[in-house]
Amino acid sequence: MEVIVAGSSYQQALQIAKQVLGRMEHTRGMYEGISISEIKLVNAEEDYIEDAFIQKLTFNIEIL
């Protein structure tokens, strides 16, 4: 799964990306009938597009 965060400043985009990472990584449980055994960050990229700082996070989701 890819999560793309955009912010008006580098700090803002990075702070939001860290919050997303904290909530997603190593999460386990049952979500809407799907049993998730783990979520891992597998890639992160940064970019600057049209006056927005971009953080692109790619997660691997393991399903039981």
C-alpha cells in the first residue's frame, strides 16, 4: 500500500508522515473482516511538486 503525504513545508510533511508511520507499522489485528498479521514500511521517498513537499511511504501488509 502507498500512502502519500503532502505539506506546505518540509517539516509539516515529515511530521505527518511520522504520524502515519507510527500508526501503521507493526500493526496487527482484524480490520473489517481481514486478519492482518503485520504491516512493515518497505520504502520511503521524498519529492517537491508544485509548491508541496511530498512524503511517499510504501507499506507491505501481511494477511493471515
